[in-house]
Amino acid sequence: MNTDEKDNRISPQNAGSGEESDKRYTLVTVLLVTLTAISVMVMIVSMIYFKKRITGDIEEALTGNREYDRHYALVVRGGDETYWQTAYESMKNEGELTGVYVDRTGDNLPNDYSEYDLMEIAIASRVDGIIYEADDTVDSVVQINKATAAGIPVVTVRSDAPASARRSFIGVSYYNLGNEYGRLIIKACRETAGGSFKKESEESDGDEGFSVLVLTDSTMQDTSQNVVLTALKETLQKKPEDIPEITVKTAEVDNSGEFTAEESIRDLFLGNRLPDIIVCLNETNTVIVYQTMVEMNKVGESIILGYDDSEPILNEIEKEVIYATITVDNQQLGQDCVDALNEYIEYKRVSDYYGVDYKIIDKENLRDDPESGAGYEE
């Protein structure tokens, strides 16, 4: 056999290897196409399900002699359910008074979707207005602008996207919130130095200064936390001369998963000397901090300043595990969201910002009537 004949021969082994490679490539391609098709189908089915459910709810309401002129969608990120329950009930109540049906997009859907996917569903459902918990990400801005281009006005709630085409922002002033945390820190330091709020883990005459740790949410993409920190530090710089030096540090908490925040906070507590004061900027971190301190037998080693007024937090204020908490008036927030959309749709103009009140709750005013707001500082 000559050389040319040898070169042109292909061994069965090499031939089989090439065929297997082609088969694997084909299989991967088919899988990718299939997964893409399934994802699209799931999204379409969810949109159809959502639209049918809304239609059914509105028809049911109409048969009960309740007429609605508009349909608004509430789109929020996951977590802080206690916060949104009160706000959503307020939105629904205000909607009933003004002829608006407010639906929380994503409730009872068969799958969990991101807030961006829920915005897609709301836009595809052709709602009359959207109340959206936004952020500063490009995706958030794109969704708001997409809804606006489709003729659907959007108001942002709790966190803003000022670079977008949103019509109004409804929320608390984060600068004022930071100032309030700063005043609470000064108050707690004064009581500690004066002996009315002693740390249990060590003796201190207050001359060594105070350490403050602010827990931030690593998943928050907007600038709200930075504004709170800036205002907090500015307030502490103006502290009275009789208050020892106050040092402020921050630590990020991973709030992306069900147990990630708990793991982050536990890691902070393990092997580290606890700060004199821990400041929590959301409900989740507030609850996890006091639970972890109880579990690790560290109650009294740090003063806790929390956020929100859920029942567990109020219980811990009564037990003096939590020193104080700041909560937003969720009823006012929900009402203002609906009113802002109504005003824009009716008059084609609306205020750029609706400021929502906040309240400070501590043991001194804990038993005051929360409905009237009596005894709460604002």
C-alpha cells in the first residue's frame, strides 16, 4: 500500500469520535433551544394567567355593585412582607374610594419572578398605572421607560429611579431618616454614659468613646443607604461636647436569599467584639440581629436601633432587647401612591416628590395608640 492510500484512510476510532462530537453539539443545541422555548412559554402562560385573574377579580367586583374606572399594578421586590401588607391594604382602600382597582402583580402566580419580569407582565396587561419599588439599576430604568412609552404612567415607591421617566416618587426623606438615627445614637450614648442604659458585658465609664455599626443591604442598588449614612454622620459631628467620641463603621449584609442575611450577621458576631450600637436599616436585619443576640447569649452587649414596627420588633422593645425603631407611615405611603397616579392621569401633572412621615417607637411611647400616632415623635 502506498503512502497516499495510507493518508486517505480513516480509522473507525477517529470516525466514531467525530460522530460523537457532532451528536453532542446537536444535543446541546437542542437543549438550549428547548430551554429557551420553555422559558418563553412559561412567561406567556403567566401573563395570560395574570390577565385572566385580574379580569375575573374585576368582574367579581362589578357584580358586587363596585365599579372601577382604572386598574393599577403594584410591583415590589421580595421580602419585607409586613411592610408591604399595610401599604397594599392602604392602596386598595384608597382605590375603592376613588374608583381604582389596585392589584399586587405576582401574587398567586405559579413561579417566582424578579421585579423586572413582573414589570413586563404589568405592561403586557395594559394596566392604567404602575406603582413600582424601583432602584438605580439600568434594568429598572429601562422598565419604567418602557411602561411610559406604552402610555402607562409609573410612580416609584420607597426607593427611586430619578434618571427614569417616572412621574413621581413616594417615600421618606432618607436624609431626614439619617438625621433621626444620628439623634437616637446620641440619646443612647448619653443614657449609657449616664448609667441608665448599661452594657452587661463590660464595665465602662463612657470615656473610651462609642462604636457604631450600621448594617446595610448588599442587594440595594440605589443611593438611599448612602444618603442615610451621610446624614447620620453629619448629625454625630454636631454632638454635644459631653458625649464621648463616636466611631461609625458599616457592614454589608447579604439579603439576597432566605438564609443569607442570617449567615452574614452570625459571621459578624462570631469572634468579634460587638459594637456599642448596631443600626439596622430594614426589618429583616432588625429581626435577625436580636434573634442572633438571644441565641448567642449576647443580649445587652449592644444597643439595637431597628427599622419597622412589626409585632416581633415591638415585643423586643418592650423587653428592652431593642432600644428603639423607626417606622414609615405605610398607610400614608399607600394612599399617596394611588393619589399621585390619579392626579397625573386626571391633570397630566403631579408633584415630583410625595414625602411620607416616619415615627420613632421606643419603650416610652410603645403603649400609645398606634392608630392615632399619639406619643410618636416625627
